[in-house]
Amino acid sequence: MNLSYLTSEAVRQFIENALREDVGDGDHSSLASVPATAAGQARLLIKDTGILAGVELAPTIFHAVDPAGSRYKDRRRSPGEARRHRPYRKGKGAVYFNG
């Protein structure tokens, strides 16, 4: 499969367009009630064993939203580990976010 059109610039533009469409100028309720310096964390818990699409793109998206502070960790692989389609296991935390 030749994906030569899938350049880092194309991915960046895709993310930028998606965020502009989805978020726009922000969620007004959140902007009014949550301080800009607020931070949180989340864990994506897997309900059934399977492949989770988009995991490889998630760090790039988080960095686009919060270049200075977002952290993202895929618990299934270590940094630099080859990308494989190994399933996530039911009941396990798949990915963790904070920022």
C-alpha cells in the first residue's frame, strides 16, 4: 500500500481542520467555568479485547491541542517499539492522558 500522500504536513493540516470544525472558538461553558491553567487526567479503559483505531495519531493530536503540556502514554508499547496490530485486552487501561 503506497501512502505517499500521507505526509506530516497533510496530517497536521487534517488535525488542524478537524479541531477548527469540532472545537471552533471553544466550548463557552468550559471557557467560563474552568481556569485556563486547570489540568486533568484520563484513562481509556477497554471494554472488550480488540484493535483500537487511531492510537498512533493520538500523541500528535494532543500535542496540537496543548504543545506545552499534554502527556500521552500507550501502555501497550514502550517508546520506539515497532508498531504492531496487537489487541488491547478487555479490562485493561489502553492509553492514559494528562494535561
